[in-house]
Amino acid sequence: MLPFMLYDVMVIGAGLAGLMAALVAQSKGARVLLVSKAMGSLPLTSGCIDLLGYLPGRRESFIDSPYPILAQIGSFWPSHPYSKIGPEKIRQALQFFKDTCSQIGLPYVGDPDRNLLIPTSIGTFHPTCLTPASMKNGDLLRPGPVLLVGIEGIKDFSPLWAAENLNVFHSQSKIASCPFRAQMLERLEIQGPAFNALNLSLALDAPSFRERFVRILHPLLRRGERVGFPATLGFHASMEAWEDLQEKLGVEIFEIPLPPPSIPGLRLYHSLSSLFRQRGGRLFMGLSALQPRIRGDKIEAMALGPSAGSPIYRASAFILATGNFVSGGLNSDRKAIFETLLGLPVKYPSSRSEWSSSKLLNPEGQSFNSIGIEVDEKLRPVNESGNIVFENLFAAGAIIAFANSMAEKSGGGVAISTGYRAGELAADLAKLAKKA
């Protein structure tokens, strides 16, 4: 018999849902193993936590206050993951996330009772529940003038274009901030192989580089303006960089999210995964060939590779947080959509023509974004008859069906709330297994 290592909880997937599940299970005393093919989808996100920005088909106005809707979501959206969690547990999950981020030096602001409205790199607006503290001053619901600063060589952000678009939105009474103006800085000299967002953020970790940055910016400022920069203000010391620049410039400053790879998303991933390891968790990255060991209605273990000599890791409870199509948790051929690790039943329209809409920006969203596995009230995957597939398996994040995160702006909220609940349930099950 091959040797094996025993854990209380094994989490599969290192995106936001998987990291939350691992940290919550860990906080309840569980010995946790986290395994993943890659770092998950956090580098593809803005770094903000979207709870609920829109109701499907109603893109003409964003949701000001998500929580009252969550409190009654079960009555009109019973299959949504939020209905499985419940409003109070969602609030607890968001608070756990905020407390954790404060501990790692990446404080988040906001609450589920009010959405913030932050600018995007192309000059549109994005309703979100929680933002990194470095983005809070960009709330477009605040009146007042704003300067947008771009840097030559940083792609995907034209401050002039963004300012023009945001001034149009103000003229339509969709945002309060105004007027917007723009300045473009010449390319800054940094040490490194290339001038890009990551290398600039690393350079801004250094006080000496920030001093030079401040000297360039000071002549461009006007009294009373808030100043927005592409989200590159530091990496390992981002809060220190943001606070230092704000103090030296003497104005409120904020970061504007850029398209992937996202510096705020990378910051969050590295900080949360480091905290997990510091607290005794074990993280295996780069695994693309997990082999489940199943007996009856329980998962017993995972072999970390396809060969007969691959190490085997056992656990009392497992959490599937592998994401959807983007992260490889789901895949498809011409006839079917399938879950890639355990072969779990997937809920999707029988006709391929209903998997997507020919209208790219469909107000209802693309249906493939809401495809996934069905779960019961304890987030255990179920089959077509509603029966639990594996007694010791829980699901979290985008692998769960019926949440169209792109249309709803709910991805971060679903990840955190389902990850939180799955971590709790898995840790509780592992405790019961120890007593048995």
C-alpha cells in the first residue's frame, strides 16, 4: 500500500473561493491542504469584491444597496448560491474577509449596505461592495473635480479617453464626480527587464522612487482635486506607498483597476496564500493531474499525479473550488458540458444554441456564465434527482450553478460567501470524523 498523508480538509482550487475556504477551515482548527493547477482567477479580477451590482436584464441602473435584496433573494431567486447561504452568513463572510485583509496589511473598505461606484480604465463605472483602501477615494458618487494621471508605457489606460467618457456620464447625471481632466507622464526610468505595470508597482515600493514620482507630479496638481492613477502604487508595500504618496502630494489619491494581469488581484492572492502558509497550511501548486480515490459515496483521497507511485493525500472533507470554464473547472465538447475532476453532473441547457447568446452584450448576460453544478443547502453537489453525490464534498465559487457573475457583478461576493460557508461545513465534518 502506498504511503499517504492525512489532512482534515483538502481544498482544490486557489482562487478567492478556495483561499477563503482554506483560511476559514484553518481558523476552525482544521489541518488544511490546498492544491491547485495555478494561482486561480484573482489576477484576472479588479481586486474589488462585487456583491450584487445589477439584476439581470436591468442594466439601466445599478443597485445602490445590495443587502436588502439579499435578505429576500430566496423568494425570487431560490436557486442562486446566495439563497443557499442566507443574508446573515453572507455578512459574516464579508466581515471575515475584511478582518483577514486588515491582518495582512491590505485593508478593504465598504459594506453590503451600500455599493461604491469606481471608475474603470476606459472611463465607465463599476458598482462594487468592497474595494482596497487605495481605491476608496475614487468613488464616483462623491462630487468634486478629479485629475486622471496616465504614464507612458502603461498599457490599457488613456487618461484623456477616460476623462472624456466620465464627463459624459456626469452630463447624463449618472455620476456625481466632475469635472475630470487628464495628464500623461513621460515613461519613468526603472530598474528591470521591461517597463510594465508589475515592474512599476515594484519600483513604487521603494521610498526613493516615490520621492522622484512626487517631484514629477507636484506641478500638475490643482487645489481640491482628487487624483487617480492606474493601479500600480506599490506591490509588497502597497498601503505604505499609497499613504506615503497621499501625504507627500497633499491630496486624496486613488487607484484605477486595469485589465489583467491585475496588480490588486496579484497582491491579494500573494497575501492570502502567504497567510495560509504562515498559519501552518500546505499549498501545492502546478498540479494538473489529480486522481481522486473514491469509495461508495465518499471521496477518500487524491493522488497527486497519474502514476502508480504518485503521493496520496487523504482528508475527511473536500472542497471543490476549481471555477468554471476560465479556470478549467468546466469544459465542453460539441454535445455536452462536464466537470473536469470528479465527473459531477452539470446543470446546462440541453440545446447547444442556448449555451450562449448571439448578442455579445446581452442585458441578461451570457448563459454559459451561470452554468455549473447544483448544490444543496449545505453546498454539497447533487445529481439530477437532487441526491447528494459525495457525503464529504462541498463546492465553492464559480463552479456552482445559477450565478451569472458577469451580468450581476456578483463574482467576489459568491466566492467569499460560498468559500466561507464551505470552509465552516468542511471543518465541522472533519471534527465529527475525528470523534467517530
